[in-house]
Amino acid sequence: TKEVEDKSEKKRLEDVPIVQNFPEVFPEEWPGLLLTRPMEFQIDLVPGATPVARAPYRLVPSEMKELAEQLKELSDKGFIRPSLAGYYRRFIEGFSKIA
């Protein structure tokens, strides 16, 4: 845990740049800045665990399973087939004109 140092005693409202730039917005009598309260923040990690290094899902697992089943069915019926067009589209200038 990390303790936060209280810097509120050292700060004055007049030292804040935005207050200096717009004095007509801020009242002359100001109660002062909010006090900094001590706060503890900690994330407990599992020893030996490695961070997950993969992109988050765009679909929940049940939707992903349904999509995979539908794609397999369409592929089996011949309505769709695997293609490298998306792969080559990145490298061949004007690919959309010839494909």
C-alpha cells in the first residue's frame, strides 16, 4: 500500500493557473481547496499468474458458439468458402478493382 502525502496545506487557490487566468469567475472569498484524504489502493495479484495477452471478445461465448455453428453450416452447404482475399487486400494496391 502506498500512502498519499497531504499537499493541500502547501497549496493556495491563487497559485492555480486557471484561477489566475479567469479571476472574474472565482469569488474573492473562497473557503480553500478540498482537503486531500489518505486513501489506500491495492490490487491483489495471484502469485505466478501471467497477464492475459489476447484481445477481448466482441461476442459473448454463447453468441460466438452460435456464429461458429452457422458459419460451419454455410460452409458445408457451399454457400461460403475460405478465402485469402482479406489477406492480400492489404498488400495489393487497387485489389478491390481486380477482385
